[in-house]
Amino acid sequence: MSSPLPAPDLARLPAVTEALAARAAEHDRDASFPAEGFVLAYEAGLLTATVAARHGGPGAGLADTVRILRALGAGDPGVALVTAMTLFTHAAEARTPGWPPAAYAALLDASAIGPALVNALRVEPELGSPVRGGLPATTARRDGDHWLLTGRKIYSTGAVGLSRMLVFARTDEDPVRVGSFIVRAGSPGLTVEPTWDHVGLRASRSDDVVLDSVPVPAGDVIALDEAGDIPGARPDPETGAWNALGLTALYLGVAGAARDWLIHFLHERVPTAL
């Protein structure tokens, strides 16, 4: 990456929250992706807050991440949830490097010029979440200097706006290996099916992602290894703490905004009978 990423401007959080809230109801009603909300988060340095200092990032920790996600959750939970996935991805790479260096450098280059959203696509119709282990149905088949991915992922938060999808898949080898394949937006054979319709979080666009022989460069795979006894499980307690506290902060922001709306309504409403 050619230049350092900006530090998150936490003083701008109240203004970002207010701006997100102004359009949150519209996006939820229309199930439209809040692209302008991610531009606001990007301009405040929030999307890359957890990029490690060794990569030119600010290296924000869990405390700052909690503060960011609570503020975003109070404005638009859809923006907050996709941002959370992006921040968690960079934080995990800061703690335990796993990305191929060239692939991560390319992500950081994209992040330096605009919102570059990332999420791990792990959940499938048959498997559910592999958090306690399980082989995915999504399969990677080697074809020359590429892998070809075929399968379906559900609950793919932010799918229509992601720059990178980290697709949990199995190989067709013997023995089977599993890993996260780095799929770029717009790849041939990649389709997002609009299946998500959950009130309050429609803007997160957690739709299905269908992969039909999607090509991935052979080296663009994270943690490709033999499946073992519990493939896909996440035993790392630090990752668990980031997920638990970060998402709790996000939903505390949602709850606080709902409380404030109700208080305002109760104070301002005048029944016509009075």
C-alpha cells in the first residue's frame, strides 16, 4: 500500500450516526443497500480502523471498535453490521496473519480509495453455521492456476456491496481440504439472489450467494488445510470476544436509538381527545 490509512475520527461519530439515521427507515422500507452510509463511514476512517499498524493502518483495538459499532448501530444497523464484518476481518488479520500477502495488499489498496467491504460467507442451507464444525457443500475444484467454486451461501451479509467474499469451501481432493477462498466482486459465475426480507435489517442485504464455477487464483486461499475432526470450527477465544462484544455494542446502539425515539414520541404526542 502506498500511503497510510487514516485514523478513525471518533469525534465525528455523533454526526455520522445522525446522517445514517436520516435515511435508515427509507433503506429498511425499500430493502435498498445504503451505499452512501458506507461512504460516510469510510470518510471518517471507520472502515479500516482495525488494520494493523504494520500494514499502514491505525491498529484500533476492541474498545474503539465497540465505540464505533455502537454509534453506527444507533444510526443504521445495516451499515453497522456490514462494517462489523469488515472490522473483524482486519482485526483477525492483525492478530494472526492468514491472508496471502498480495491479496491483502490489494484489499488495502482498494480500501485506501473507497469503501472496500469484506465478509466471510460460511453459512449454507444444509450445514447451517459451521461454528461447531462441519464440511461445507460448496466445493472448490482445481483447474490449472485457478480454483473453480460451486455452491450456495445463505445469510451473506452485505453481499451486493462486498469487495471481497471469503467463501468457506471444501476441495474435491482426497483427503479433503477446507479453507476460505477469496472471491472478488463481479467474478464470472457469481450471483446474488435477493432472498433477505427481515424487518429492521433489510438494508444489510443478507442475501443468498450462488457460485457457479467461480474462478479464484490458486494462491488466493486462507488457511487451506486438511479438514480434521471439526472443520470450520472457531475455537479461538479472542475471536469469540471480538464477535460477542462488537455485536453486543451494535445492538445496544439499536436499542438506545429505539428508546430515544419512544421517549421523544411520548413527550411530543398530543392525543386529539385532549
